[in-house]
Amino acid sequence: MLRSTKELAGIQQVSQTFDRLNIVEDLNGQGDQKNIGTPQPSSSSSVHTMPVKKKRKSSGPEDAGIRKCKITSFCRSQAPGRLINTEDHFSSKKCTSWYYEYAGPDEVLGPEGMEKFCEDIGVEPENIIMLVLAWKLEAPNMGFFTKEEWLKGMTLLQCDCTERLQSKLDYLRSQLNDTTAFKNIYRYAFDFARDKDQRSLDIDTAKSMLALLLGRTWPLFSVFHQFLEQSKYKVMNKDQWYNVLEFSRTVHADLSNYDEDGAWPVLLDEFVEWQKARLAL
């Protein structure tokens, strides 16, 4: 029995020694890991990759938006080095298809198609922007666009869909503030609005077009309109039309600098005489 007890004691001592060695090995192993610096999998290390995934996911809707509306990259400035989607470039084929959404059986965009076209772009048919657009398309007939006029003008504007044209409305409006462009638009309006079998504008059409073009900018327009209302004139010829614009730009509202000996048409001489007589009352 005594011998057995000693043997047991020896075995127990050996076991304790191995336990100590294991503990030291574990501690040394942990120290090695800390020294090596190898990170252990943790929730914080896995979260670090999420922003990258989110960025990739966020590009999906943006790309889809570009495909859905070709104007997306056209309107926004591109980041340096960013490749532009080829679908963002102007497409003559797409522009032609867009035209046929409004053209009638005779392949001409007429009054009915024009009404739908104006509704789609959010502009009233009588809005001056439509006159500027017609000028850009070089359309000779009010209320009508041919395919050739459409393609030529829309190519110049780089518009092949509704959204792109809507983005150009401010540009078209800005043409009215450019002195040279406005003069060209004003002169274009005469032939655009007149009946093609007539050399002059009937007076009612002339008054309407003058109201559209000069009604908000010429202080004497309302007075001139009253003069036309009570006058004997039934038509306005091209020379008279052109000179009304020059008169509105150069003659003061009080008519103090009007030169009676100038080369003004009789229409304007009579207007000045009529207005001065009114002011003298």
C-alpha cells in the first residue's frame, strides 16, 4: 500500500508539471500572436468591408437612371476621367422615333401633334418659347414641323427626347435676352406668322405677335396697341414690322428724341403725332 501511494504521488506530480507546461505554451502562443499582429476574425473587421459594398450597390440605381433617361449625364457635370455612357450621346435614330410620336399619317407634325408635344414638354402652345424653338428648327409654317426641320433643329440642340429638350428651355429663353438673337427671332416671326399667300401680316396677327415679343419689354407697347386698334391700318408690311422693333429700342418713352425727319415709316410718324396729341390734352 505504501508503494502504491508513492507511485500515485509521482504520477500526480508529473501531471501537474504537464499542466504548467501547457499553460506556459498557451501564454507563449498568445504572445506570439500579439507580436505577429495577425488580426482575429471579429465583427469590427468584417464591418470594414461594408462601405465598399454599399458604394457598389449605390451605382446600380444611378446606372439604371442613366439608361432610363438619357439626359442624366447630359445635364450634370462629369467627374474628371469618368467615362460617359454611349447611350448619353445624341441619337438621330432616337430623335426620329421621337418625332413620329407626334407626326400624323402624312408624316408632318401638325396642330394636333403640336398640342400633345407642348403638353409633354410642359409649355403652352402660345408661349414665346415655342416661337424660339420654331426659329431654331427654321420652320416656315406656324403650327407645323416637318421631319427634316425637326432633325436639323434637334440635332443642333442635341435633343433626342423630351427630357433633353426640357433641359434646354432655359437656354431657349435666354435667346430672348441676346440683342442679336432677339432681332433675328423678331424678324423671323413676321414670315412665320403671315399667311403664305400674303406679303403682309393682317393687323390682328401683327398685334398678337407684337404683344408676344414686345409686350413685356417696351414701355410704349400698350399705347401703340391702342393706336393700332383705332387706326385705319388693316395689315402691317415687313418694313413697318422691322421698324417697330428699332423704334422700341431707340426712341424714349416720352418721344423726346424722336426725329420727325428720320426715315421712319408713315405708320410710326402717325403714332407719334397721335400720342403727342393725347399727352397735350
